[in-house]
Amino acid sequence: MNILLLGSGGREHALAWKINQSPLLKKLYIAPGNPGTQNLGENINLSPNDFQQVKQAVIKYGISMVVVGPEDPLVNGIHDFFLSNNELKHIPVIGPTKKGAMLEGSKDFSKGFMVHHGIPTARYQSFKAQHKNEAIRFLSELKSPYVLKADGLAAGKGVVICESLSEAKENLNYFFDGAFGEAGKTVIIEEFLHGVEVSVFVLTDGKSYVILPEAKDYKRIGDGDTGLNTGGMGAVSPVYFFDSNFRLKVEERIIKPTIKGLKNEGIDYKGFIFVGIMNVNGEPYVIEYNARMGDPETQAVMPRLKTDLLELFVKTANQELHNATVEFYDNATVAVILVSQGYPGTYKKGIEISSTNSEPQAITFHAGTVINPNGTLVTCGGRVMASVGIDKDLKAALNIAYSNARGINFDGKYYRTDIGKDLLKQDLP
């Protein structure tokens, strides 16, 4: 099979790495890809949001299946574009239709979906700028801290947690004044849930589903979960409390009602559902849905997946996931994200990277990198690379991930030093 993978980040590098291992693969094309993916297939310089360019590439390269990595093309309707085009409608797309992608594209839609289908989630209300007084009244009914979310896509940064009511009011104005553009014109205010987060990943063909390895993501820029929200500073898998009992609760109360709800609403969904879950005293609550794999969770999840990912995609396209068995490697993985100085604010680009891998047991997944015309590898984004450690247990995997991170060099390199340590029974030496 000739596969076209859309995207250019660390998630797509990890997906490419896994797809590349499949005996079903003839050739992998990645659009636009990055310097890491070029070693696993052929990068094509096109935008995943330019559907006409994608169509031309599909025809030119004899593509058998399209795998959509990032959320933007899904929310913009790439699957619908294929279904409505006579030259493309026979090509399977791994990723939901535009309506299905609303689970991520609109937090107001997804919260309404949860309430309608009896899926446990935090109490909430949504507001537009003209109803700011009502929004302030609702805030005053809640206890601190306060959670404010932009309704639309905001690159993982449209969530603000405020410790005081005055801070919440200030941030409400910040949202309504256009801090997140169109995405923030509607603001969701939520009750804060106290607990520990876990990211659960489901692949569904619209009828059946399989559950992939879970992970824990670390969003804040600073150690101890301090500072601004980012697109993700690290991830670990497995998560100790995601045992058979908690998994069963998640499956019965969240996953099954979600799949059934999509089907009942006539939503054609063939692809990933990322369910962000808060474990509140042993009970699962949904924080958010994403319509694709997480980043950086994918970098921690893919090395634990034993089953052929491309085979699962074929079963998804043919609605045969009920026949699929998913196996995991019995190991631990830790992904530490190396970012540019200043991220998630302003940062410089074009900084030379002098080393990319120093540990034989580690994998370095590229994200914000590019090769200059002179052949030099340089930074081109906020999140530059993921240093992934793999070993028999979490502590050993942490040591490998951090040893490898220390060996990757570029000016201004920054990473959190506490990824995964909260899941250890004792601190690393």
C-alpha cells in the first residue's frame, strides 16, 4: 500500500515511524513532513489544508489510504472533500468527517454531546461576549479555581485555569477581546475537577473500537505544573492508576456511550478519538475530546504498540475492527519535549542543532526542525524535538529520556526536568 500521512510534527514523525514497520506498506509519503520523517518515506512539500494539492498528490503517487495527523484538516472537512469527489471517494481517510471533528473543533458542541449522551463531565456553561454579565454571574457560583476555555481550536493553548475570581474576570475579558481570534468568541466556563489526568486513545470504525496504550500529558511550561499552558511538554505511558478496574469504568461510562452517540447522531467517524480524562477519586470524568492522536502523547504511545498500526487502519476503513486484537509491549516510555527559549511566547528560529540522538535505547522524534539550504539542521518551531526513553519500567525509561535530552544541543534549549516523576513512588537519584 502507498500511504499518505498528513502533518509535520512530532506526532506525525511517531506515526510515520510506526507505519513504516508494517509489512503491508509499499511506500510512505508524508506531507509536508519534517527532517525526521524523510528517513522513513518521502516528504512532499504541500499544505494539509490545501485539499486540491492533497488530491493531486493522491493521484500522482497512487495513494491507497490517507492518514490525517493534525486537527485542522479534519475540522476543515478533508474527509468530506474526499467523499464528495468522484476521483477520491474510494480512497479511505483515517480521520472523522467535519461533523465528527466538531468533538474537537467546538468545545461547546462536545460538552453538549457529553451531556446529551450521559457521559460524565464537569458542570459548565458557554457564553458569548454580549452575555459577559451572565458569564460573571456563573463564575461567582463556582468555587476556585476557575476553568476558561476557548470554544474553537487554539493549538492546545486555549485553556486558562484561574486561582481567583478577579483573575477569571480578567481572563474572560482577554478571551472576549480577541486573544484567540474566532476560537475565543465563545467561552466555556467549567467547574474545576480535582484529580489526576490521563489521556485515553480509541481507534474506531464507527461501529467497533480498540483502545490503544494510555498516556499522561504535561501541559504547563514549568516544573511542578507551573506557568503557561503549552501544546505539551512531555508524556509517559503506562499510567499506574489506569488499571483493569478504572479502564472498565472508562470503557462502560465514556467510550461505549461516545461511539453509540456518534452513531445515533449519524456521524461518520473512522479514526482516532482522544479522550482527556480526569480521575476524581477513582471516578472518570471527560475533560475534552480530540479528533486525532495527541501530541506529545503519540510519541510515548507508538513505541508501546505491538500491533501493526497499518493493519488496524485497514480494518478501520473496512469496518472490521471487531476482528482486531491490540497488543502492547510490556515496557514504559517517557517523552521529554525540548523547546525553544521563550516558548510558548515568542522565540527565535533558525538555531543550529548540533546533535540529535545520544542514547541507543532512545528515539528522537522531530517536530519544529528544518534543514537549511546549506544542509544544516535548525529549529523552526517552539516544540523542537521529543526525546523518548524506552525501558522495562518508568524509572529506567526516565533516565534514558533525560540522558538523551541532555545530549541534544541547540542554543536556548529548554525542557522540564520533572516529566513522569509524579508517577514514581520515589524520586530519581
